Amino acid sequence: MNNRLRQLRIERGLKLKDVAEKLNVTIRTISHYEAGDREPSIDVLIKLCDLYDVSADYLIGRTDY
């Protein structure tokens, strides 16, 4: 998931700060998700899916689309 989160953020021209503000979490939290040190809660996972317009299956690596 971490590689996809970072890739999606970069593809959309967003900074860690932008994503953190949209999800109402800290920059450090987003950094931990992208580094693979932590996994988002279900609520945050849903927000990430909405933000990036992708499925949860895509984010967690179950599908490639």
C-alpha cells in the first residue's frame, strides 16, 4: 500500500501537507503510511480512496486498477 499511496500523491501533484490537511491527520501520519510503518484505519482508508478516486482493493494491492 505504501508505494501506491506515495505514487498517487505525487501523480496528483500533492504534498504531504496537502494530504494531511484533507484527511485531518498530521503530516507525520501520512509519512508513516507512505513508509509502510503504519496502516490507516478503515475510516482513513475510505478517505484515501475518495481523495485519490481509487478502490480500497487497489490501495491494499489486491488489484492493479
